[in-house]
Amino acid sequence: MADQASPVSNAAPRARDGEPLRLMAVHAHPDDESSKGAATMARYAAEGVEVLVVTCTGGERGDILNPSFGEAPESPEAMAALRRAEMAAAAASLGVEQEWLGFVDSGLPQGDPLPPLPPECFALVPLEEASAPLVELMRTFRPHVVTTYDPSGGYPHPDHIKCHQISAEAFAAAGDPERYRRDGGADAWTPLKMYYNHDFSMQRIRTVHEACLAAEIESPFGAWVERREAQEIPEREVTTRIDVVGHFAARDGALRAHATQIDPDGFFFAVPRDLEAEIWPWEEYELAESRVGDVVPVDGYERDLFAGIRGDER
Ligand SMILES: [Zn+2]
């Protein structure tokens, strides 16, 4: 990015403190950034915001989820190497930077009773030890806004729950110079807002499902609607909708880059993009923490993750 640094920084939108706006998105595995909030990141990156994806684990225990992919790599190390290459291609498609925290994927335990988690996996690392590298990254990258998952993880993968926990801990602690002190560590930095990704709100699922039925397209959400209604999981509040209609292509390129995980003919590509642009041109968030005041809705929702932070705010 060095050769682009000066034109980008001259035009970059700035915060009230004069700093270029910065967004940090914390995710559990490589590919999560492409299925949760990806087009939002592409939009802000295109606007000149500095965007950093932080990936907690290497995705070593992920299965091959794309039936057209072919043979699985022979070892966890080979899988990790493949997923690093996929991640680099996804970041390039979104126009963002990316860093690894270096923890080991816990895998999704399945069965009844659930098997124990593998030793030394991310979910078993004590909170303070697991949060320390993220605190340090917040102090070096200095984000104004952080995105992560809600306390349930969004779905019950132990790495997603842990991702929430370390994000909340780092958001609380990064600005306190007495906490997570380390020789040679960066100065404290206080991020201003933290959001939870809500890419599959019930309202979105229902809206898209009904639009597919009306257009006589096979809906990817049929079973999902029934399952969610049966579970009676309380819906979390959506406070914020980001219009991302111009950035579907960047998101789709990032999804396709994760070829071990994403079927190019599967779920994420089941809804035609022109239909999606018409009925659901947003990605959704919940403002979880703010140090710059509450949401000011425009047409019912906040429309900018940097609302209350921008130097040129209207
Ligand atoms: Zn994941």
C-alpha cells in the first residue's frame, strides 16, 4: 500500500481529532470477514477509511465446505497455509489490511454429549492471555470503530463466542495505560464505538425469503425461517444499517477467494444480486458501546458507523 499512501491520506476522511478514520473488524476465522460485514468494509475502504481485519485463529480445523473444491489438504498445517492464501486474496478484494492473532481454531464440537475442546485451542486460552495481542493491535492500529460478534457469537461456535469476549475486553482495556502494560508496548488508545455484526436478522431472512418466493426463485432461507421461529431466540436490536449496494462485487470476490469454505454455487450466491439490491441493500449492526453518545436515527436507523466521530460532520 506504500505507493498509494499519499493520495489516499490526503483525501482520507478524518475524525474530529484530525486522525484518518480507522475501522477494525475482529473475526474468528478466515472467511468470517467475507460473510459478515464485508461490503461495509469495502465501502469504507473505497471512501479512504483505513480498514483492518483481525483474524483470531488460522481456521486449521475448518472442513472443506465447498463440494467443488476437490481433495482436502493432508495436514492441519497444509490447511492453515491454504487458508492464509485465501485470506490474502479476500483482503485484496475488499481493499483492506489484515492481521492474525495466531490462535488455534477450536473446531465446532458436534455430538451428544459434546466432545471436549482440543487442548490449547483458542476457546480454552484464558481471557487475559487471549486479549493481550488484540489490545496491542488496538494500540498500534488505533481504530475509532471496532466491529465484532454479539455475546452469543452470532452462532454457537466456541471461537465466535471467544472472539466476542476478547473484543469486549480489548475495547474496555486498550485505553487504560495501567492495563495490559508491556515493555516496549504501544501507548494506550481508546476506540470510540463498538458494533456487533448482524448479517442475518430475522427481518432480513424473512424479507429475502418472501421476495424469492414472489420471484419464483428457490429461497436459501426456507428451512432457516422455520428453525429460527421454532427456537424462539430473542432477536437482538439492529440500530444501524449501512448502504452497501455498490460493494456487492467486492464482497463476492472475497467470498469466492475462500474456495475451501464457500461454494460459488451455494448459499451465499443463491439470491440474484439485482434482487438483493432492490430489497436488501444493507448490512446491519447493533451499537453495543459508544463513547460519543447514542445513535441518532435517520429513517429509523443510524446510517454511518462513524456517526459522531467525523470531523466534517454535517
Ligand atoms: Zn467462523
